[in-house]
Amino acid sequence: MEAIFERRSIRKYLEKPISKELILDLLKAGMYAPTACNQRPWEFLVIDNPETLLKITEVHPYSQMLKEAPVCIAVCCNKDRTNKIGDPFWDQDCAAATENILLEAQDKGLGAVWLGVYPKENLMSDLKRILGIPENVIPFALISLGYPAEKPEYVEKFDSSRVYYNDWKHRY
């Protein structure tokens, strides 16, 4: 629970590389996410080439932190891995995998931020071009990663006024 409560979007990083073993831990966490019909449609692209990261900043307006980030993970959906029943839920599957990676990053002492891609057609097509992503694969999100060079304040986010009980008339 500590990782959930302490996780913040981190956009400033130290100049310190992230080990491949640590990246594998993050990817493993992503692959343990819940998924509709156990279809596990995700594919992950690890990006640590500074030139490639810079190209992404030229097409994604909210990705400027990638200029400092040592690593970025692209979370994608391979449509060939979806089935009739689970297909409408692939984006939820990829969101769960993304959140697992963010929580594992927090637990391992890394800073991370979720950069939305899907359903923005222009971002998806630009990333497909830059990263060489095949036609049957949909870029869902980017996760910028690094050792944090900032520590945002804790903010209480629980709000009981947003919780109802049995119907919309009764607060929990």
C-alpha cells in the first residue's frame, strides 16, 4: 500500500542509468496485471536510445521529460493477441499493466510518469513511425522512468464525498 499512497508523477531525473535487471522487474510487474479473458494483449518496447527519446518529444507535447529520462517503456496492444470476448477490453488490460509498472517503479525507488497515447490517432501514428511498431500493434501509453530528482509533497487524495452505497442517493 505504501507504493500506492506515495506514488507521484516524477518528471525530473538524476543522470543515473537503470539496470536491465530492474527494467525486467518492472516488465514482470506489468505482465502480472489482471486481464480480460486472460488474453494478455500487451507488448512492451523499452527505449533507452537518447536520439529516439528526443524524437518522441518532438511529436508528444507532454513528453519533454524524456530529454532527461534514461528509459521509457512503450506499453502497446498486439491486436493478434485479443479474442472476440476480450477484444473490447484491451485498453483496460494495458492500463492495468501500466499501473503495475508505475507501482513497481515506485517500490524500487524509481520515478515515473504515465504519458497517454491512445486514443490520439496522431500520437499513435507518429509513435508507430518513430518506433517501427507494426500495423497490428497499438501504442497505448509511454512510461518515462528514472531515478527521481524531485520529491513532490504528499497530498491526501481520498474523498468520501465520491463514494456511494447501494445507490446514488446514499453516501458511504
